[in-house]
Amino acid sequence: MAAETPLYPGFQKTGEKVVLKQGMVYFFTYYSAKVAFADVKAFYDRALERQGWGPPQQSGPSLFRSGNANWVMYRKGDYVVSVTQHQDSNEGFSVVYEWNPQ
């Protein structure tokens, strides 16, 4: 799934990790970029819609930042892609691929 998801232009990979939980799998990828979250969200809104992912799901501002939310989630069946701007850095982002059967 990660290999089939377009990468925001300008993202520089800084790390990755896999988390296994009973009945769920998460693949975290971490990136750095000097870009506004709104630009990253707009890119993934377009790119993932073209690949058949559901509409972006986002609610309210982050608990850690004032203003707009700094995360967005897309669903396709039992899979989720979420994109987050890290609370501790305006340049830190993560793209998380999740398998979570409902």
C-alpha cells in the first residue's frame, strides 16, 4: 500500500517503523519538509481520490495546536492512510498506513 501511494513532492524521509497489534498493523513513515499542512492535505486529497480512497476525514483543531486541524485520514475498505503534521515541529510529518478490519 505504501509503495502505491504518491509521496508529497519535497518530502525527505527521516524514518519508519512498524507496529503490530492484535488484529491491526501500522506502518509509520516520517518525513521532513518546509511546507504548510494545507498544501500537503490538498495533494493527498487529489492523489488518493484518484486511487479510489474515500473522502478526507478531519475534525476540529488539534489538541496541541490552535487553529486548523493538523491531520487527515482516508479510508478504503479495511485500510486507512493518515497524514499528520507533528505537534513539535512545523517541518515534521508522518504518513501512516493502517490495516484495521472493521
